[in-house]
Amino acid sequence: MKRFTAFQIVFLIIFITGSCFAQQTNFATLVKEGDIVFQHLNGGELGRAIDKVTQGYRGRDYNHCGLVVRVGDSLKVVEAIGKNVHLTAIKEFEGRCAVSNLLIGRLKPKYSSLITKAEKAALAYQGVSYDDYFEMDNGRLYCSELIYEAFKIANDGKPFFVLKPMTFKDPDTGKLFPSWVDYYKNLNFSIPQGKPGINPGLLSCSSRLIIIPVSE
């Protein structure tokens, strides 16, 4: 068996740890304020149902997103997740999933004037309850709805991103996913089938964004 010299071993350690460090920090060094950051999280049955009816950039699945904002001297992500809209550290956002499940969407230069206003609007939504109902204009916000509303405000009240009819039906059967039926039954709320909405996958395909690769 081949023996490595002490120099070769040290070089291998530096190379391996250096590669891992580069992969872990690639996302954090790439993001800029105003970027929309996407990720795919494990969402169980509901997550799989969402993945089946939404497609993101290049056919990938993305089920969560947030907006990169500047707070003091650092960048953070303002996002609607958990109980409400709040700020999250870049590293915490990045650490929720594999690097391959991250994506950065950056506004095309001609729209960059909207960034400051969109950041301000998104930050003003802090504390607003998470929209478990996934319905527009109900005083609550889900992740991509936060982005939609922030840029709508920044664009002088005119929609900047596109809404499309939502579907909660399995495309293979044409019937409502049982997981969604149970979900809305527990909420004692009608499924908003066909109502206008937005999702991270749809956002990631917007022609108004430049996609910045994180890692292959």
C-alpha cells in the first residue's frame, strides 16, 4: 500500500478542509442585499405535494425563499417562516439544507432602483403572522407572498412579480392531494384551489431575475 509523506498528508488535509470551507462559505460570500434566496427544505407529505405541482429554475424544486437585506453592517435574510416574518442570519439560512438546494436570484440591473424600497417594505412586515392558509390579502404572509408584496410596494403599488392560479390537485389523478385535504380540514378552512398565488419555484423562474449559481 502506498505510504504518504508528512508533507503529502498535510497538503491533503489542507485541500480537503479548504474545499469544504469553500463550499460552506460560497453562499455567504455571493449574496448581496436585494437578492432573493431560495432553498429546498424537507417538508414531508405536504412538501412532496408542493414539489409535484411547482417547478423552479431549470426544473428544480424550491419551496422556500427570503430577501437579503442590510441591517447595520451585516446582511441578513428577512423571511416568513415558522410563526411570523423575522430576520435570520445568512449562515443559519444557508445551514438548513445542502448547498445543492440553494439558489440566488438577483434583480436585473434595470430594476436595481427597487431594492432599497423593497428591503424597507419587507423589514416593515416583521412580526406579521405566517400565512398557514396560503391566501393572498388576509393580513398574513407566506414566504413568497412576502417577496411579492415587498416588491409591489417598491414598484409604486404595481405588481412586479406574477401571480398564477394555485393548485392543490395531484396532476396524475386530477384529485386534491389527501395531505392538503387533511391540512385544510384541521384549519377548518376551504382549500383555495384556483385562487391567485405565488410560490418560490415560480419566483425563481422570473425573467426579471439573474440566477447566480451557488455550487454544482
